[in-house]
Amino acid sequence: MEILTTLVFLVIIIAVISTLLLAGKGDENYSSSTKRNTTNLTLIYAISLPLILFALGIFIVFFT
């Protein structure tokens, strides 16, 4: 159990260091692409949410 806990903390430390190293590199076109990214995410959510709710309804009706 002690080994697993150590491995988990090691992975967390590596992930934090990697994230901080990558976060230092900025995107020069970030401000110009923000509107497009927001639109794309909104479309993804607008399409996926009804599909997910429909699938949940089918699951509840037929499998419970």
C-alpha cells in the first residue's frame, strides 16, 4: 500500500511540473481565436446534451 501511495504522489508531482512547464508557453493567437473556440464549445454542448439526455431516458425506461 505504501508503494502505491508513493507512486500516486510521484505521478501528481510529475503532472504538476509538466503542467507548469507547458503553461509558460503562451499562444500568440489566443485572443483572436477565443470567440471561435467559445462558439465551437457551445455547439458541442448544444448537440451532445440532448443526445445524452435521450440516451439516459432510454436507459431508464428499458433497463430499470
